[in-house]
Amino acid sequence: MIKSGLSYSINDLSSNIEALTAQIVLKGRRLTIVNMYVPPNSEFIAEEYRNLISKPNSLIVGDFNSYSPLWGANKTDQRGKALEDLIEQYNLCILNNGQGTHIKHRGGLSPIDLSLASNNLALKCNWRVSSDSLGSDHYPILISIDEPPVREEVDVTKYSFRKADWGRFKSHCKSLSLESVANENLAT
């Protein structure tokens, strides 16, 4: 969800990684937000990750289904090691604090949900995990950025219902036949 009044654009990217990007305007620059889901048994294709995480001024979040002590896991898997290399290559910062975000089937938590930020944004970000899972097996991650967005001025047509001539409106409505209204709607 993007708050009304914010300038944004959305791109749905199709690949082995399910990803959606949104761009919003912060003071003087465009912020790219990338939301990703990587299925647990999917093949790691480095080029697909590069296309998603190499953008400047970006916040990259999602369920990466990968493990590394860098974001709180007690082991490193193959995907985690590959992600570590890409994080270093693109000078990204890990926002996670080691807290688990995914409720495992056998109990306990694992940190497979990852939050990354461009190095120029990381110090402006506040990262935390919600205490309410909202019925999901993942706890929502809340990230705030200490930089206000640019709001668009939206022209909203306003009507003064007190000044309406309701008698004339009612008379006009009665004069319309249902057939004429249906035909008018079909013509548009």
C-alpha cells in the first residue's frame, strides 16, 4: 500500500524471483523499493538478483529463503553465501538485527526475511519486527526512513451539496427513462 498523495510508479518483474518494485520521490531523489519472494528450492541465478539489487537509492526487502550469520542465522547456505557476495559487491547494508521473522513449522524463528538498503540510506532507516504476525507464518517488518517523501498536490473536485437544487435534480431524474440511461451507458 502506498499512501495517497505520494508520487510513485510500480513495475511487476517476471523472473524466477517473484518481485515487485515501486519508486517514490523523497526530497531531491527517487527511492526504489524492491519486494522479493524467492521460493526455497529455486535456482540461484545471480543476474536476476543483480537486476533487482543494483539500483541506487534502494530499499530491498523480502523472503529470500537464505541463511547467513550476517542477518542472524546460525549457518550459511549456498544462497546465503551468494547473497553475501552481491551485498558486498553493490555496497548494500543489511538492516536486520538478527531477530527471527519466520515462524518455523517445528517452532522457533528463523531470519529468512531480509532487508537491505543502499549505503546512502542505511543510517536513515529504522528497522523492527512487529510483535503481531497477523495470522501469517512471517512477522511483518516495519522500516521507517528519516527523510520525508514529496507529496503531490492532488486536485480533488469538491461539491457543495447544501447549494444543490435538489428539486430540479429529482425532477430531472424522474424524466429519465431506465431505457435511455441504459442506452447512454452502453454507448460509452
